[in-house]
Amino acid sequence: LQIKIERMSSQMKKELRAKQVMLAVMDSQTGRVLAIASSNRFLPKDIKRSDYPSLNSSMIEYSFEPGSVIKPITFALLLDKKLINPYDLVNGHNGKFKIGNKVITDEHKFAWLSAEDTIVHSSNVGIAQLAQKLSGQEFHEGLKSFGFTQKSTPDLIYEKSGTIPSINWLNKEIYKATSSYGYSMHVNLMQLLRAYSAFNNNGRIVTPHIVDSFIDEFGVETKLENEEEIQIIKSATALRMQKILVKTVNKGTGTKAITKGLVVGGKTGTAHIVEKGKYVNKYNTAFMGFVNDKNVNLTMGVIVVQPKKSQFASQTAVPVFKKAIDILVEDGYLKPDIVE
């Protein structure tokens, strides 16, 4: 599985003309990592100077502004505190909304949309307004409870644990708004994978683990115990979020991930890249979500670093996610429920 996912990531790097493609697949209930791959690899027996940047594990060392994949987390915090109803109407302001001296824009313009459709159709304007219902402290503590600014797994070293705005900053309308759709913070792929496991595991996050056991020089195997699962949102909130993320795949920005006979949910994200303190015309794209059959629940995440083919996650990260699902089906990890 690992080899197939790695080969696919290399192929997609070329196709998308990207700097790197990263992908991780984890069991949502146990935290067992099935595959963790990057297109930028090296041959351990023959490391060249050009391989040096690839010696770092990008899944934990590449820290970036995540963009819209944070929206479901913002939404889950609001939902869990009963600050919103999924059917509340939100003013889309026809795609432009001013907070202070900053104008927040949407790719697709809406006059009005339901609260849950701010996720389905990825409305910055919508989620920026909803996020104002959270206090700075609620938002800050909520992001921390989802595992941001903390190490995602003890099995990988040199992790960059990222940053989120302080409570004081999050009390300011503009930072509350920009953080609600994934700017003003830095995360890595494994942190996102851990956070998203809550939506596929009744509101509990699991710790990704790559090592199952240690074997000493006498051949004695010591199994490692799984880290404790942490309940961060109510199971009812997680179930609702799961439905919204499935709707996002079926009717929103993730339609290219639809797979007959499997339950697929997820959220796209595109974020500008900062160079020398300024946002430039380069992007990272992401797709975080899950794929389930009747017996197996998997959390999956894809990050595409600076694709030149398209700046949209729906055209870059989602097709990588779909190819990973196809490999998982092909190798028997998932069994689609299709009646012949």
C-alpha cells in the first residue's frame, strides 16, 4: 500500500506541476497509520546532495497556513456550544464583506445561504460572520482542544507544532474572521489528520501511530499501547459534522472524491503562501476528510505544495484523495457496498 501511494504521489506531483504532494491515511478509531507518503523521497542507500531537503518528514515538519480545511473545526466549535443551528440563514453579502479596513471575499457569490452551506460551498464571508459568536477564549481553547500547537504523534521527531493566535488577538473581529478560514495560524498535515479523526470517531481524536511494537535483541516483542482517545466535541456534533462533510463531497467542492458504495466526506482548502512577509501569487491546496465502508473508518489528508496546474483544491488535492481511495479499494482495505 505504501509503495503504491508513494508512486501515485510522484505521478500526481508531475501532473499537477507541484513542488510536493503529501498524503496520510489513518484508521479513525485506533490511530494506526496505514500509509504516510510524500512525492519527495530519497534512496537510503544512495543519498545525494539534492536529496537533503527530502530527509525531513514533511508531514510534521512542513508548517503552513491551512486555509478552508479549518472551517469545519470552527463550525464544530460553534455547533458544540449551541451558538448556531445548521439551518440558520447567513448573509453572503454577494461575496464581499468588510470588517474594519479589510474586505473578505468569496470565490462564489451568495446572497443568502444556510450556516451548514458555508462549509459545503466554502464561504469565507459566511464563516467569518458565524465565528464572531465565539469569544476569543472559546476559539483559542477550541483550536487547542483539536490538537493544534501540540505534537501530533510521539512516533515522529522534529515536529513543528505550529501556532494559533493568542486569546487577545482572537478577541479582535478581524483575527477571529481570518482564523475561522485558516489564516493567522500554522499547522502540519499530521495535526490536521488527528483533528479530523474527531468527525469520524464520535467526537474523539486519536493519536496517529506508526510503530506497533519494539523487538529487543532476544526477539522479545513489546507491544505499544495506544494513546488515550480524547472526547473534544459531543458525539451528536461529530455526527452532524460528518453529514455536512459528506454533503460537501456530494454537492459542494469535493465532488471529484465521490466513490460509489463508500461514504466519503471532506473539505477543500486553498491558502496563499507568504514570502518575505507578503502574500504572493502561490498557493498550497488541501483536502481533509474520511472514507468509510461498513466495517472500516479511515481518516485521510492530502496537501499539495504550490501546484501550478490550478490554485483550486477541487482540481488538485481532491483528485489525489480519490486516487488514494481507488488504491485502498483495489488492495482490499475498503469494500464498497455495491449491489450488482
